[in-house]
Amino acid sequence: MADSMILIGASVRAAAQSAVRAGFTPWCADGFADRDLQAIAESRRVRHYPAGFVAALADAPADPLIYTGALENYPRLVDALTLKRPLWGNNGEILGDVRSPVRVAEALLRNGLRTPQVSLVPATIPRDGSWLCKPLRSAGGRRIRAWSGPVEQPASRVKSEGRRARRRGGYYFQERVDGISCAGLYVAAGGSAVLLGVTRQLVGTSWTSASPFSYAGSLGPLSLTPDQDAAFRQIGDCLAAEFRLTGLFGVDAMVNDEGVWPVEVNPRYPASAEVLERAGRYSAVRLHAEACRSGGLPPLPEYGRRMAGKAIAFAAAEVEATEALVDWAEGENQGRPWPAVADLPHPGSRIPQGGPVLTVLCEGTELPEAEAQLRRQIAAAIDVAGVSGVFSR
């Protein structure tokens, strides 16, 4: 297996750390080129997302390419970037299919699985908050809202959900399901998938200054009932077979007393992966590489009683990253095999309102313990930053 690879995406720090733990040498390009990414890999910042990846990779090595979020929304770009190098992941044709909410819903229903209703036509959708308006090019829960009226771009333009609709930016509508927001992590090959674990998602949490519906972190692995475990496994096998998925993928789902309701498929290294990696002491990028290169699927991970968590702190107002904040974060990481603080901004960099400032990570034996620790770490970052409005408690 090749010992080097290219990692690209909006943020590749977590995947790069996973790759290094597996013995790979990654070459990276993302939207931040954070301090801790530059410490472990050659990396470049792409300021014009996503078109800037073309120029960024012009003189990159011809190593296998792995993309992270949210490049699954740009299937033509993925194909263009892999014309001269191997792709470890799902190609543009597969992305066009599995990122279609209608096709995913049809596949799940055809296999006897639950799924919320979806529609592309707003005229028949109730405006009482019982449905969500979601972008076809979704990422991290941004721009999702309860449907109550016109969208930023008239929904009437979205006559289909094909490539043309995704290119121009369109919306679809999904029935709202109450429950616990969760995410399943899988690795697939040859039409089958292995469920690596399920996490609870932190969504729109006020103590991270996340906007409503925005992904703000993960806790896991969750203990599942036999029925929930069976449902998540069936969902993974269905998607792997129907859409020919290869490598890592994630499924966001709502879990309630009725069962498991998949709401979105992320056909790449998902944000929750590093939480399960940390709890299970393995490299998800290694599993991804083996599945893409040789079709190998791993045995089930063993987590024991160890749990892990992460939370993303967002800027409540535009701020400048201070030396004190970065020094504190690096001090927290000193001597640790796994970081306590990650995605470290460069001192002096400006972070816009709503932008990610940093990520805190932890371990524990119970979910409440892990969440409480994340809250304490966020509070410590607030105190060190010393700038009113950087985060909200």
C-alpha cells in the first residue's frame, strides 16, 4: 500500500492526524491550513473554495487522493482532480446518486427501511415547522431551517435535483422527525458495509455558539438496543449495495421510539470519525485506504468502556486569534498522544462571526461525563481568550 496520500476538503486536520497515526505521509490542502495541521504535514490553504483546489493541486504529487467534507457536493470537481491520480473514495457518478435525497429515500423504502418524506416542490409543504428546508449542497447543517416561507433563492427554480440544480444552488424539503440526532460511521467495499459505531451529535448547541441546526460535535460510541443496532447495520448495507459505496461514509439519522430515520448520507470521512477512532484506538483513514485499495473490510472495533467527544467552538462575533489562546491550546496538548484542543488558528488570524475558532476533544467512560468535560474545556478557552463575545457560554 502507498505510504503517501493527498487529503483535501474544507478541513482535513482530523483525517490528516488519522493518516499519520496509520503511518501515512499526507499532503494536504484545505480552507484553513491550521497550525496543528502544518505541524504534521505539508499543507496549503485554499482561499477560493472549492474551485481553488485545481490550482492548489497543480504541482501536488500524483498520490492517491482522499476528499473530506464537503467536496461530495462537487462531483465534477472530484472527477477533474482525479484524472491524473488514483481516487480513494467515491467518484462523481456515485456522488451524484448518493447525494440525491430523493434517490436515497427511494432506496431505503425499497429495502423496507424508515426514512422521512422528501419533496422538491414547496407548494404542497406545510409551513408550520413540521418540514425542513435544506440545501442540496448541504454541509454541517448550515442553511437548514424550519420551512415557513420563501427561501433565499426561489424554490420554484428547483425543478429537478440533478447536477444542474446542485450547481446553481437549490433546496429540497424533508419531513421533520423528532428524536436524538445521531450519526453512524461505516466502511464499505464490494456492496457490503461494516458499522464502526454510532455517535450522538451536538447540533445547534448554545454553549459552543453554534447556529440552529449546525453540527457542533459528537459523543460516542452510543450503546444501542438490538433493534437500533440491526437498523443501523441494514441502513449501511442498503446504501453500500444500492450506490456502490467504497470506503468510509457516514449516515446522519434521528433515533426515536419508532426506530432509526436516516436523514443524510455523507460519502467520505465524516466529522464523527475522530471520536470513534479515539474511543477505539484505531485509524479510520487506514480502514478507508484498505477498503479502497483492496476491498478489505475490518472486524468490528472494540471500544470497551472508553468514550470520546469533540465540540467545535464558534465565534459569536468577528475576533482575532490571540497568542494567549494558541499558547494555552498547545499547552493543553503537551505530552498527550491524542489532542485535547485541535484546529488551532494562527495568531493574528481573523475569524468571522459564525466561523470555527477551535475544537476541543476529550475521553471518558460515560456520555454525561464526556459532555461535561467538553463544556469545561470550552469555558477554559473563553477565559483564556479574554475577549468578550468570542464564544457564548
